[in-house]
Amino acid sequence: MVIRKVEAAARGVAVAAVPFLRACAAAALALCAVVGAQTPAPFVTPPAGATDPAAQQPSPAATGTTYGRIVVERAQLRCWTGAVAQPPVFDEALTKDAVVVLGRSENGFRCVQLPLGPVGFVSKKFTESTPEGAVKTKGVKVAFRYRAKSSEAPVSQLDNGTALHVVGEQDDWYRVRVPGVDAWVAEAEVQAADAADPAPAKLYAELQQKQEGEVKARLDAIAAQIARQKQDEADVAAVAKLQDDFLVEQKKPIGEQSYTALNEALDKLQATFAAESAGKPVAATLKQRIDQQSWIVDATAAVTKPKPVPADVPPPDKKDPLERFQSIGWLRYERRIAGPGVYYLDKGGQRQYELTCSNSRYDLGLFVDCEVAVLGPRRRPVTTAMSVIDVERLEVLGVANKR
């Protein structure tokens, strides 16, 4: 009786131990699986001189990535699935043989992913940027839109601090790419590639390089602009230094001023300027001031330096400035009863010439009783007793005193 009880107890212990042993075995298998999953794959050294962007790309079969090729001439990237007359589309289309990563299928459309995502728009109000051009979102659930218009539903909402790959600007919007944003094409427009073919992965890597190049081109342009601005500041500062030297030289007595060295230094500086340097107009203004002051210095020296007169050269004869005139005298007017009066030139109480002015340049009546010098053609009409001068030039030499 005692022996039977002992056997029964032993069988009970054995039966109770079976679930415990099974649990231990399962735990051991799970631990092995975890350890195996965390063990890194062996690194394969690439061949020497390999520059192919996809040379180190794992095969699609190894990564589980499914690549696809566009099989139509132009496939417009849709924002969502759905058969509508005018579906919302991104500002981007794929051409034939373009390679994409394929995702899920839905309603006759296939989700596709680009290396940096499709082109969309983010309002500048909800971004912050660095002077070097890096841009990220600022705010919670920042809208990523398929066109620069805030009155429509966004394609996606971005977390605060999401890096934006900016490829351009449009008014108050950034034109950006965001990795991970899905796009859609019709199932008939894309065809899955052979998983064993490494060519799609290579083409996808080249597409990624192209999209990254667009982003880099903008950043390089900003960097060049910053460098140009710094160089402009340096050019203007160099001209300002020469301008200070010019002001110092200008304060010296005029006989001690010399601008030769300053002119040479400015010419050498201008030769180093770029075509669009901000220092060019400043330097041109300084050059004009230096030339003007140099001319003043030279002119002053020429005036103050006496010119020696050779002893054997007689001084030139003084020429009468009135010699160019035909006659000089007092202009008089004589009234006549039978006809119009006449103007004549009187000298020493003797009438010299009668005067007319056929070109009406002078009103001879304004110069009556004035001493004048006249010049013009002379003629001798048969009806008059003296010659007539037709005045072309008249100069007043004096006015009679009237008491």
C-alpha cells in the first residue's frame, strides 16, 4: 500500500514537471533567435577602384525592397488613391523606365516612394532656417501640400523639427522634398522588377544622387552668396582704408600733397576685384576724388611758379581790341519832314556813316546818343551823300552825360 502511494506521487511530480521543461525550452529557443538577429552580417570589402553609387547596395532580395519600373511615357504622381476626374497630383511626374520603391496596392493604384520623396510645398511661416540654408519645420503638424495653396487639405502633416530638402522657393512657400511621403501611380503604369536583378537598385541610387544634387545646388548657391558678401565687405573695407589715407594727405599744405603712391595702390586694389564686387563703385568714387585733387595741386603749382621772361624777346605789342570794328562814333538820329528819319555815326562833329540794320538784330533807336562801335557791310547808294553801314555787330562803348 505504501509502495503504491510513493509511485503515484512520483508520477504526479513527473507530470507537473513537463510544462516547466517545455517553457524552459521555448525560452532558450527565443534567446537564440534574438542573439542571431542582433549578430551583424559579415562585411564584404568592395573591389578596388569601385565608384558605382550602387556598388555597395544590397540586393532587393536581401533587403526585402521591391523596386518597380515606370512603363508609360509619363506617370503623374498622385497624392491619394481614388478614381476622380481631376485627382490632386504632385508637381512632379515620372518618365518611362524610372525606378521607384513599390509599396502597397489600393483601389487599382500602387504606392511608390522616391529617395527624398515627391516635390511638395511647405509654408515659410512654419519653418526656421539657418544662414547656410538648412530648413526645418517649426510647429506641430506642419502641413505638407501638393501645391502652394493653404485652402486645401494637406497631403501629410510633419512633426516639429522635420528636416526639409529644399529645391526652390515660390513666394511665401518652400518647394521641398520629404523622405517617407507616399505617392501613387496607377497599377498599369508601373511594373515590379525582378528581385534578383541588381540594376534597379543601381538606378534608384542614381536617382537619389540626382535629387540630393538638386538640394546641394541650392545650398552651394547660398554658400557662394555668403562668400561673395564677405568678399564685398572686405573690398569695401580696403577702399575705406585708402580713403582714410587720402583724407590724411588732403590735410597737408597743398604744396606738400602727393597722390602718386595712393593712385598706384588703388589701381592694384581694383585689379583684384571681381566683376560684381561692391567695392568697384566705391573705388571709382575715390579715384575721381584723387584725380580732382591731383589736378588742383598741379594747377596751384603752375600758378604760383613764376614764368621767366627771356631778356632778348621784346614784349608783344598790345593790340587795340576795337580794331575789329569798322567804325567808332556817337550814334545820332535826324528827323526829316519829307520822309523817315535816319541814323548816322558822328565823330568829332563830323558825320561818318549812315546806319541801318536790315536783319533787325538791333533796334538802333535804343542806342541814340551812345558811343558805339559798329561792324557790317558798307555800301554807297546814289541817293545819299555818304556811305551806309548795314550793322551786323554793335558794341556800346559809352553813354553821353545828360544834365
